Amino acid sequence: MRLRTALASAFGSLALIIAVPASASAATGHFQYSYLGLDGAPHVATLADPPSGVCLTLPEAAAPVLQEPAYAPKNRTASTATVFLGPECEGDTYYVMAPGKVLGDRLKLRSVVFS
């Protein structure tokens, strides 16, 4: 009887392991952008292996009233990045960046999502 209970328990555990989805995937590589700090000087920030399918609002450019948007994005990940001028990946102004794409200072952004 104990053998049956142990086998049933092992089978149930295996079924749970197979049924539980894997953790969220990440965009392998890094995404770099520039921004103006509160001191007015340019700075560079990097998102290393950012999560896929999750909107990331850039903290250095999140408040449209108080902060300038970030600029000069460099998508050095293996995933497509969609950058938005608005925070929370909202608004009609966005640009789709292919993996490895580097853009100049003219492209402004406040948030990004990776596919």
C-alpha cells in the first residue's frame, strides 16, 4: 500500500512540474540609452537581459513634466525592442528596433518592451 501511495505521489509531482509554465524569457544582451541627469549632464544607462513581454518605463525619463525623454537607444539584445515616447508603453509615437539596431540622438523614448 505504501508503494502505491509513493508512486501516486511521485506521478503527481511529475505532472505538476510538467504543467507549471517556465519562467518568463528574457531578451539576451543589453539595451543602452542616454539621458540628461538632474545636473544637466548626459548619462548612459543599461538594461541587462531585460524581460520579454513586459513594459519597462525608464526611471530616468518617466515623468514627462519633470524629465526630458531618454535618447540614443542601442538595442544590443537578440530580441526586437519597441520604444515608446510615452511612459508605460502608451501613445501613438513608437519605433520598432531590430536586434542589434543602434539609433542616434534624435530618437526619444520613455519606455520599452521586448518581444
